[in-house]
Amino acid sequence: MDVTIIGVAGGTGSGKSTLVKRLQEAFKDDDVATLCHDYYYKAHPELTYEERTKLNYDHPQAFDTHMMVEHIRALKNNVPISHPVYSFVEHDRLPETVAVKPSKVIIVDGILIFENKALRELMDIKVYVDTDADVRLARRILRDVCERGRTMESVINQYITTVKPMHEEFVEPSKKYADVIIPEGGFNSVAVAMLIQNIRSLIAAK
């Protein structure tokens, strides 16, 4: 089975998830699977909850990217995988895993997926979602307060101390590796429609 790997990167709150949903809907008849880099945050059972809350989750070393690379290679070779499950409430990896079957289209998303060369080279098309920093921060505050039980103060503090510096050091520079840059991600209907047509052409050519 020919497999098409689509990478979707961009800063926190940029609109990556909305774009991924649009792609999932567009390619559901082609058998699609999604792997989020967030699944692969490293486990830290040796640390207390308070210690885990202070870790830098926006640095490349926070992720077990090697495992993700091996999982994508396995799926490309028609071998099922079981990816980890991470809790943003507990700040730790959970004991259970999720089984994923090989699919014709695999969507990989995360803020740092273009930073890693081995991961980047597995992708057939790389999409970077480019959104203004103030919009991204507002979306992050809403998400973390409403969905992850954080306080606004903790979200803003984390943004200033780690998210913003890591974005400037690792995420923004990785934009140069993108094949396509989409302002506002899934909210940009014209760009999304063009991207979907491009991917369809890529799949048909395989």
C-alpha cells in the first residue's frame, strides 16, 4: 500500500487542529490516520506533579520523537502500531495505548515536527500554519483554561517563560522547511481547498 504522509506544523494555537480536521474530512474515503506529536511527550513517573508542571514542554527534548519516527516507518511498511496516551491534566503519560492500523493517508501534526530531520524526511508534503502571536495566545488561554483546567495566570506565565522563547528558537525557524504556508490554518478555506487538491494529485500520482 502506498502511503502519503502529510505534516502539519505551526505555533501553539495557530489553527493546526482545525486544519487537521478539514483534512480528515476530505480524505476519510482514502483511509486516514492521525498521529499527534503531543502523544509522544516523554513519561516522567520519577517526578512529582509539581515538578512535572515546571518542565519545559516546548523544547524538542520534551518529546520521544525517535518513537514517533519508528511508528511512522512501521505504518509505511504496513505494520500496525500502538501510540502512547498523554494526559495534559496529570502532565504525564498514561498506562494505556491506542492501536493504529496502516492507512493510505497519515496526518502528522505538532509544533516541532519540522525541527527533527528524520521525522521531516518521512513526509511527502509539509504544511506550516502561520498565525499572529496575539491570536495564538488568546486561543491557547481559552483552550488551557476551559479544557485542561489551568488558571489564566499559569497559562500566561508558561507562555512568557517557555512557549514564546521556544517558538522563536525552534518553531518559527522550522517554517523554512514547509512546502506550503497557510495563514490561519483550517480557517483559510481557499488555501485549504487548494491544499486538498494538491494532496489528491500527489496520491493519484503514486
